[in-house]
Amino acid sequence: MENTGYIALSRQSVLRRQMDIIANNMANMTTPAFKGEDMMFVEHLKKTANNDRVSLVQDLALLRNLNAGPMTKTDNPLDLAINGDGYFVVETPDGERYTRNGTFQLNQDGQIVTTQGDPVLGIDGNAITIPPNEPHISITRDGSISAGETLIGRIQIVGFENEQELEKQSNSLFARGEQEPQVAEGAEVAQGMIEGSNVQGIVEMTKMITTVRSYSSTSKLVDQEHERQRRAIQVLASSQQ
């Protein structure tokens, strides 16, 4: 394959991955607390057999947009949002996981759980249980939970030194990786609110159009190079006759 073909192939490969990221962002425009993602591209110089350098493109990393999404009022006492940097801590079959999706509910045992049934943990590291037949649940900005006049516990909110290093998993959950959770300074809980996705549809649509055009122009470049080589071969073949 000629150098032009390698260059075009590297460009089309990263554009295809970019399109996958854009499609995933758009599919999660209504997912609570979803964080949009984008790719970081860098130039990769490759030496050829003639010791020339060819400039290729490489997708270096996947970056997560950490800006908070818009807050929506629901008046559901178990819908919670975090103002500031921080994550709720939930207990899953695979261990502790972290999320900003505060769409919570009560299970049959009275525990506050996620929509997947994973218990939300308090600052003592245990699940939070609401007494049965308690119609009034109050949650203050520091995460303290009261059922009627009784203080039940306090929701655990943690932060991380580098949120980009959190390992994304299914159901809006993150694994901590090699990091240790820290106290989320300044984070506050908003009861009866849900944080929405920070994906902006118009922005993603613009990215999609740009990506499609770039892919098409690269395909045209490949076709033009193929035609150039075909004509060159014809000219050489004619000169040998």
C-alpha cells in the first residue's frame, strides 16, 4: 500500500471510532447524569522504508465532559442530585461503585437503592434503611436523611483526584481503578431533583456532520490516488510497447 493509502486509512479508522462516540452520546441525551465523551487525536509520525516520515493520525485517549448537566425538579423525595463535584456510593455484586445518577427508590426491605437494586451507602459504609410506613422522608444538603422526626443516617458523597481516570461501566456506574475515594468538599445534595445529561444535541449533530464530511473527503482522496496510479500504470505500459 502506498503512503497515501496508509494516511487515509489511519484517518478513516479514527473517524469511524469518533462516529461511534458521537452516536453513543446522542443515544444518552436523556440518561440522567450522563457525561458526554470525545476523542483526543494526536499526530503519529512513522518512518518509511526510504527513511521518509509519514504523518498519521492516532486517537490517544477518550475524554469525558465533566460539566454538570441541567437540574430537573421532580418533587420525588428519593430523586437526588449533587451540586458540585462528587459521586454517590453504591454497593454492587462487584464491590463499591460510584454514580451521579440519583434516581433512587426503596426496595422491599426499605433500603434506598438504585433502579438496578444496588443499595446506596451511608457514611458508615452500610445501606440506608427507611422505617416502614413512613410517609415523609427529608434529605438535607449535607446528605442527612430523616424519616419524620427521626434521623436515619447520612448519604456518602465522595470525590476523586482525577475523575478522568474513573473506569466507566454500565448503568451509569464508575469503578475507581487505582484511585482512593476522598471526601467531596463543597458537594451538596439536592432533594427532589435529577441531574440530566450534559450532552447537547445540536453540538453532537454538528460533530456528526463534520465527521461524515471528513470521512467522505478522505474516501475521495483515496479514489483520486487510485485513479492517478491507474493512469500512471497505463502510461508506463504504453511506453513499453
